[in-house]
Amino acid sequence: MRILVVEDELDLQNQVKRVLLEAGYSVDVASDGEEGEFLGDTEPYDAVVLDLGLPKVDGITVLKHWRQNARDMPVLILTARESWNEKVSGFDAGADDYLTKPFHMEELLARVRAIIRRSAGHASPLLECGPVSLDTTTGKVTINGEGITLTAHELKVLSYFMHHQGRVVSQTELIEHIYDQDFDRDSNTIEVFIARLRKKLLPDLIKTHRGRGYSMAPVE
Ligand code: CA
């Protein structure tokens, strides 16, 4: 899962980035509204953390532009103060959730997990596919109740499939959602991760659709 953080306070931006990286997300950052809007328009994100008070273009305007351009990724806004009208403007502009500064990083993580899950159509934090389950709050993977150890990248790939069961995911989509923009992307590694997941979990857990991509669980 790949997240964009738009925040001009660099200490906070670094802190949020670090916490998200540690939680297993890929993270891109922007320090003003213009750069943030551009990234959100051109790169696919699973969620955005958007500060409202930003240089160049303010967060509400950025969010409105995204929604006008049919960019529908879930957005968590950061409001600087207990200001009810800022929250109302944020939701009316298309925000999915908000956090008031200062906040605890645990709460940010919980809210990010929830908006990603909800936008993929899952209400429960426990995602299941046949005998395989992923607890999105802990990153713990089990098969028939037995814990399985995955590497960070294997977990990223599995998590993307678990969130998007029942549809074909192209290799490009997968690459765009598990690596940040600075990562040296190599499509061969995707095949390696999928082979390892099949070996560690189930041989037929992830199906290959020739020329189209991969899917988890039945696809019409
Ligand atoms: Ca700010």
C-alpha cells in the first residue's frame, strides 16, 4: 500500500513518514500544495494524509481539485486546531476522515488502516481469503490459524491482494502500489514475490491471468 503525505512542517512530515514506513507502507511526501496536488493527480495512492494549511495551494483547494478530476483515493485531513468549520469544509471537499493536531501516531495509523480498508470495501480489520487471513492491525498472517512469517515486501504484495480480492491486478498496478516513486522498480521481482507467497501459503492462492495480471480468489 502506497501513501502520500502532504505536510509543510518538516519535523511532522518526517515523523509521519517514518511511522508509516515502519508500519509497512510505501510513502511519498510533498511539502506544499502544488507538489502534493501534482503527485495525487499523477500517481496512484491507496491513501493520502493531507495537511490543510499548506504553502502555494491550501489543502481544501487541493482536495477539491482531486475530486473534480475524479481522483477518488481516501484522504485523511490534518487540521491545525479544534475548528469545526475547517472539518466541515474538509468533508464537503471530499475528505474521508480527519485528525486534529497534535495527534498520536497510533491514532494516525489506525485511521489510515481504516480508510484504506473501507475504500477497498472491507469493514473488518481481519481480511480473509479461504484459509489465509491477514490482521491489518498487526500485519500478522495465518493459514488455517497457523502463523506464517513473511518478509516486508511479501507482506506488501499479499496485503494488496487481500484488499483487492476478486479482481485482476496488473503487474503495473501492483508495482505502483507497493513501491514509492524513488524505488528502482523491477517487474521480475513481482514474479519472485508471488512465487514465494504461493510457496509459503497456498500454491493456488494467487492465480495468473496470462497477459493481464494476477488475482486472489475467483474472478468472473
Ligand atoms: Ca501546515
